[in-house]
Amino acid sequence: MRYYKLPFIILFLSVFVSCIKSEPANAEADITACIVDGDILKKDPIIQNKRIQLFVKSDTDLSNQAPEFELTPGASISPESGTSRNFTTSKTYTVISEDGGSVKEYEVAYTISALGSEYNFEHVRLENDKYDVFYEVDGEGKTVMDWASGNVGFSIVGGNASPDEYPTSRLLNGKDGQGAKLTTRSTGTFGVQIGKPIAAGNLFMGEFDLANSITDPLKSLKLGVPIDFIPSALKGFYKYEAGPVYTNIDNEEEDQEDSWDVYAIFFETDEDLKFLDGTNRFTHPNIVSIARIPESERVEADEWTSFFIPFELVDGKQIDPQKLNDGKYSLTLVFTSSISGDLFSGAVGSTLLIDEVELIHADND
């Protein structure tokens, strides 16, 4: 009886092994995590599209760094993870998928230079041949920050939209040179079906988490970048025109007019708080001060109009100079064409133009 069953066992094992071998190789070529010495970091690594940015302390030796990477299953990377390299300039890594069909190049940059306090929106690149990304550079022309927006989320529903049809795009004729154009867009039939009928134009300091944008949109905003100064006021110039028809999250018309918003939040980071999000941006106990344009000044303007917003210190808050020097304070600056756009309410066509923005602090008062 034992020998009678043996052919069937061999046949079963052959089929089982055949099934294992026939499983297709992974076609993804992504870096999913970047690991460096936590003692040198001011902020967790930022991985966006094909760029990884590491904000590190000013005494970091960039000439000998060996970042490690986690990849999608089966993928390989060149140079190898953990290879020591000179990061006084950004370096490129090539990731190849398990099946060999996908190749992606990542630019990895260590950033020591602190973020400046003047933002003129002159530096823009086209991402994935689809939408604009604004970025800031230091005195040597190195990128120190990418501005975040919801453009990457809109790309899912935007079809063949051109860059200037995305919610956030470059404004060729700003107040002085280029500016930023934020426009509330319709997300079409698919957007209505998933309860997200509009996409407000927005621009903010931080990251947009695409993974959360569908299931938990307020958590998709990761607000904040490290700064080494204490802001006292925010100023800039704007134009604004509200769209004609205001709708709510259910795509129902409401008898009200859309409005814009701009605010900046200065906060302390720690082991439990690396960034703010849409659920706690005005309420978290780590917030030190807030500058937000008052309702009376959120008005339409067809000419360039200035705004000046002082930071208001949260009661009882004090700033630790050593923590400031160690990069333990962060700031986010947020602009949006629809004040309730994060709740998917607003008017399609609402347009906010922004230019010549500056954070006032002790060194430039």
C-alpha cells in the first residue's frame, strides 16, 4: 500500500513545485525605506517619486556616508545598499525589479543647508512629465526642499490633463518673475464616486502621502520641515477669485462663496511627533506659534495685494535654543485655493495666485 501511494505523492510534489516556479517575478523597482544613523538626522528621510532627501545636522561628515535601503521584494540596487560614498553632492542609485523589466533611478541627497525664509517660486520642475513641483535651493544651487502638493493624487483622476490643468502649477507672470497658481479642480466621475468631488489647489511644506489619500485623506498631509530660526510674521502677495458654484463633499450645491487660506505653524518635534497632519495641525500640544490670515482678509482681489500675518505664541510656550540648533523645531507653510478643500468642499475654478512670500524672523526684521 505504501508503494502504491508513492507515484501520487511524487505527482503532487511535482505539481506543487511547478506552481511555485510559475509565480511571476515582481515587476516593481522601488526604494521603500532609507536607513541612516539617527544621530545625524533632523527629520525622517523623505522618499518622493525618484528622490530621497535626508536633512542632517550641520556637523555631519558628508564625505563618508553609507545609507542602507529597503527595496520592493526581489529588487536589486546599484551601488549596493550600505556602500560608503561622498555625499557632498547628491548621488544616483539604480534599482532593478526582480523580473528585470523595470529600472528606476533615485537621486539621494544629504541636506545640511537650512531652509531660507524667502520664497519666490522661481524653481519648478516637471514631475513624471505630468505636473509641476516647486522647490527651494541654497546659495550653491542645491535643492534644500521640495514643496508638496496634492498633484500626485490628482494624477490618478486627471487623465491626460496638461501641467497647467493640475490643481497646483507655475504662474509664468507672477508679481515678480514666476509665481504659484492654485486652482480648485473637478475630479470627475471617479472622484464623485469615491466621495472626493474636488481637488483644491494647495502648496505646503512637508510631504503628501499618496497611500493615505484615498482611505484617510487628512492623514495624507505630513506637515513640517526643520528650520533653524524663530518666525515672527509671514508676508507676501496674492490674487484671488472664487469659483462660481460651491459644492460639498456629496457634490451638492450650497449657497455660499468659496474662500482661500494661508497659515504657518511653528512646532516642536520629538520621538512621538515628527510632523503634523490634517487632524491635529491647529491643536497638537507641540505647537509653539501660529500665523493664519484672519477671515476678514480672505477676500477676492484682481490686483496683487499684500498680506502680513504675525505669529501668535501659544500660551505658556517657550523656545529652547539648544533644540533649535539641533533641528528639533519644524515649520509648515500652507496655501490653498479652497479653505475647506481638505474636506472636499469648495468651488471648481477658485484660483489663488501667490508670490514674493517671506517669513520674518530675528535676522531679517
